[in-house]
Amino acid sequence: MKLKLLRKIWHMSKLGVYGILLQMVLTEVLYASPDNILSRPKIDRSRISEMIGSMPAQVTINGVVGDENGEPLPGVSILLKGTSSGTTTDFNGNYTIRANAGDILQFSYISYVTQEVEIGNQSVINVSLLPDTEQLEEILVIGYSPVAREKVLGAISSVESKDILQNTPANAFEGVQGRLAGVQILSNGGPGAGFDVKIRGISTFSSGTSPLFVVDGQQLENIDNIDPNDIESLEVLKDGATAAIYGSRGANGVVLITTKSGSSGELKVNLSANTIISSLAGGLPLSNTRQRLYYESIRRTNTTTLTGNERDSLSLLNRNSFDLQDLITRTAVRHQVNLALSGGGEKTQVYWNMGFQDQEGVVVNSSYQRANSRFKLTFRPNKKLTFGTNQNISYEERLGINEGQVFQQMVERIAYFPVFEPNGTLTPEIAGRQNPVAEATLRTIRQRNFRAQIFNYGEYKILPTLSFKSTLGINFR
């Protein structure tokens, strides 16, 4: 027993000075008995002294942590790299920590770049942390001019182009649904019907609930005809401070859109083609013929006499049972193609995008087509003077139905009323109930819109932070 334990003790001694010390203690315990027959092993005490002398001695490190201007930073996290040991700075930025000479200290703080310092022979280490400019340099448009995010104090939500295009939207607000806190976005109906946007509920009596739309500095009534591929960023101003810039028109909030521009360099060509398939996620609960006849049977007061339907189970009404929702809905397909060109030199930059969209509605006889083109030119003859033009032209054609008439008649129509005549034609009105299939397939509501927004501007930079800009344009619909 003691022999096996001794072997383990000598094996642990290979771990270093701590193993040798453990060997000495346990050996004294094992051989403390006077009748012990084992010979006491020889312990290399010189090796113990040598290893104890070579152990890294811990030193106390102290110092002050501040920002780039020398102001102290409280609550800075200081860790020994590779361990969980550490400390934090006090209100004045002071800290104290014990560490070995070869350790590395990690200094980290929110919105600042993490810094590492090797201790070496130092006992006082003062550190100046630099701000993390990766997030602070993000630019937002909040009215008159672009502003860095670190200087924005109001309630603003921002969405970038890559986030808008992630779901392959048909229009701008379809791409930002669920991405803007405090903004309610509801669809108006079928394809091309647009969206209702509410930022702070109803704030005005005469202007409705729609916010003010500002595209590249120009105020528009809506942005349904803007191609999502043209949008560089979308910002929503939600607080009441927008009235200071836009007046009462901005009482319901402001949606600021910055479109893409050309950049210096080689010509860039971007071609995208998408096909999207849509289907009805859920339907309205409607009764069939059997359920309707059972309902009429239990609500009768005279139960001794059979009705005509009960006497003739093979009558035409008993055999009429149609799934009206299946007859007026379908699997819809949307095709979307875009071709964008951008480029330019040091003084002139050009951006041109052409798009076409052909969208079927989930309800039969509903569709939406749109062809659009945006041309954007910027010319800078010198550092202070800038000229530009921004043109967006679109043609839309929407084929829709009378949703209220179709769906109301579908819900109210008695289930055993015939939909088709024996010769295959659609059954006309019966007992004041329209045929919803006939309403959906035969009645046509066609809307055509031609829109053009053309804006030309000239800008002169008086100071680095002050410029004068004059714009002349038209908004035609």
C-alpha cells in the first residue's frame, strides 16, 4: 500500500516545485512510524530551493485609465489575459491589480477599442482608450443634413439597403415590416395597393395618419412607385422635434429616404432576377351544404313535416356544394428584374437603374405591373460647387377586384346556391345574393398611373459645415 503511494508521490514531483513540496509532506507522514520497513527516499532539497527561487514573483500594478482627452473612465474592465482574474476602475479611473511580470493586461470599455499591455518590469501602467469609430461614424439623415449617429439624440429608426432587400420586397415598406420599432405598417390589400404607415397614431385632424415622405430632400405624398433596389437607406423620425423642420406636415412623423448614387471608379453592372411564389396562408371558416341543411333543420319549429330537401336527397340543391374560396384564389407568381449601372470619375458620377415587376394576386383576376427607371447624375466642377439631377419615372397598371363585394357575398351566400348553370355558365344573382365567382372573374377594375419626379439642384459650399442649395423640380402624376 505504502509502496504504491510512494510511486504516485514521486510521479507528482515531476510537476515542479509544488509536487516536490507535496512529496516532502507525504513522505514524512508515511515514514513517521518507527517500525517502518521501507527505506526513506532521498529528497533533493537543493532542487527545491532552486525552483522556489525561479518562481515568478507577483507584483502590484496600479495606474489610471482615461479617454483620448485624458478624462478618467470609471468602470473599465481590466483582466489578466487568458484568465478570469481582474478588476475595474473606480470613479476617478484608478485601479490596482496583482500580476506576474510576464502577464498581459486587457483594458475594455463600452464604445472604446480594447487595448492590451504587457506588464514587463512596470509597476505603474496608465492607459488612454480610443473610441470605437466603427459604429460612431455611421451617418444618418435627419432633416437638413447628414449627422453622425453619435450626435443623434431623437427617436430615430434606420434600415440599410441590404436589410430592405433581404426579403425581395415588391415595394419599400414591404421590406421594412417588423424592422422599425414603434412603426405600424399594414397592407392595404391586393398587389400594388400600397401600405398604411402609422408612426405615432393619429396626430392631425385633416392630414390623416400618413407620415411625411422625403426622398433625397424632396417631399412626396407616397413612395409606392419607388423601386426598393434604388434605396440606400431609410430613416424614420418619430419624435415631435420633426415639427421644428417640417412644420405641421411632419406631425405624424417623417420617413427620410436616401437613394443610391454613382461612385468614382470603373463601371459597375448589377443584374438581378427574382421569382416569388405566394399562396393563401389561411381561409375564412365557411359552412358547406350539409352543415347549412342541418342548421335549417334544427331551427325549424315544425319537425313533423319533412322539407323538400329531406324528401329528395338527390335534388340539385343537395348536390350543390362548392368551395368558394378555392374557386376564387390561386397560387400567385411574381417576377422581378432589375438592371443597375453606376460609375464615374472624380467630377462626374452616374447611377441608372431600370426595373420591371409583374405580380399576380392570390385572388383571381388581380395583378400588378410596374416599369420604372431612375437616373441620378452628380457633377462637381470644383470643391465648392455641385450640380445634379435626380429623375424617377414609372408606369403602373393595377388590375383589381371589388374586395368588399366579393368577400362579403362569399360569406353571406347560402352554401347550396348553385355557382354554375348546367351549361357551364356562371349562375346570376339568386335571392339577392351575388355570385362571388362571377364578381371575381367577370368584373374588372383597372387602374393606370404614370408618375414622374424630376429634380435639378445646384449647391454651393460656403463653409465646411454651411452650404446653400437651390432645387427646381416637378412631381407629375
